[in-house]
Amino acid sequence: MIIDGKALASKMEAETKARVEKLAAEGRRPGLATIIVGENPASQMYVRIKHSACDRVGIRSENVNLPEDASLDDVIETIRELNERDDVNGILLQLPLPGNSDPSSAMAAIDPLKDVDGFHPMNMGSLLAGDERLVPCTPKGIIWALEQLGVDLEGKEAVIVGHSNVVGKPLAAMMLNRNATVQVCHVFTKDLASHTREADVLVVAAGVPGLIKRDMVKKGAYIFDVGINRVGDKTVGDVEFDEALLVAAAVTPVPGGVGPLTVSMLMSQTVTAAEMQMKTKKR
């Protein structure tokens, strides 16, 4: 089976739209602010995709485009201004920053209650403690898709290839929170295939085209391919899709798999942030 990320995302967006309409009826339409530094075409495309999703579900959106030579202090000052605005419920700093600047101090400047990307140290810490209030969107999308597919992670062997702060580490925590047995593999892992062949659920986020071949997949596995790679004029994932389909129970395509799930979760978390902020103000 091919896991249709677009169809699943549409279902999540419908649920989110209903939540937005409820908040709007109470006089509080959620708002998302994105920040781009420079003119990176890929970053601009990703932000347009997110703003289009906002339009579909009724979230108010705006973009702050800072110049290429903006300093980290300029970025942090912009974030602080957005933190103070009641009409902005979610703040998203589009990465990467120019010159591969370390964004950690800027991410930490975002109000944890407005951190809809889930990267603030406080939200990461809450995730490790089992409190999944605002978490990274790609892992959340994968977990939600597994639930929609009827896959119970308890007792399952889960293998994640890639240990980034964006996908691998937070997803491992979310799977552990659901009592899966989790292995996290990476570039230094020896004999990768010996690990992936044991996976009931395999998530690949390595950025290596065609890394996972048919003989590396357990029969009946559920595979989520997070990789986005340009090979010639095509966009491909980290999994040899056609080969994996022959043995796996289900595989996400690239494009059209994990990407739409990630964006739909960003919309959901923006509404969650608005709901949390309303509760905080009522206290």
C-alpha cells in the first residue's frame, strides 16, 4: 500500500479548520508569523506552502522577510516583537539561516507557548518527560499517520535512520512514549541493514538517495521516507520506493508522503498554541 500523505493531511486540515472556526466564533482567530532571512528560493517556497495551508484552514498568516545581512540580534529582536503580539499565536523561523549561522539562540528566544515548530529547549524537554504539547511537526505527522493506519506502536520494533534534532531524536522520544522498542541509526552505524531488517516501523531521514533497498526491509513493515533529494530532474527519497513496495505493508512516496503531513501538523499546532495561550490568560 502507498501511504497517501496528501489524503491524510486533508483529513487533519478538516479537523483543524473546525477548531479554527470555534476559536474565531469566540473572537480569537489563530495567527501564524513566519520569518525568512535572505532570499533562499527553497525557503521562500516552503513558506508559501505553509501560508497556503493557513488560507485553507482559516489561520491568519504573515511573513517577516529580513535582509540577507541581518544579524542574529536582528532575528532575535524580530522574534521578541512577535512574542509580544496577542494576534500572533505561532512563530516559525524558516531554516537554514544564511551562512549556516547557528539558529539555536534564535529558536530559544521564541516564546515556548508560540513555538509551533516544537524546537524550543523547554518543549523538547517536555517531550522527553512524556508531555507532547508542542513537538516537531514531522515526527508528530508520522505518529498521527500510524494511528490513522491502525498501527499500535506498543511492543513494535521501530528503527529510525537519522538522528537529527528535527526528526530522529524527537521521533525516538515519541515512539518510546508509546512503548515501542526503538533503535536510532546514523552515519556511524555499522551494518545498517542488520538493523533495518528488524523494523516493524522504519523511518528514514538520512538525506541519501536510494539508501534503503529491498533486502534491507522486513516483510510487512511500515516505511516513512523523510528524505528529499534531487537526482537529475527528479525529487526522490532515501528509500528505493518500487523495491520497498514489493515487501513492505505500506510506504510513503516522495513527494506526496511525509511533506503534506508535516505542514498539516504545523497548522494543528498553531491552533493548539492559540488554545494554550487562551487558557493561560484566563488563569
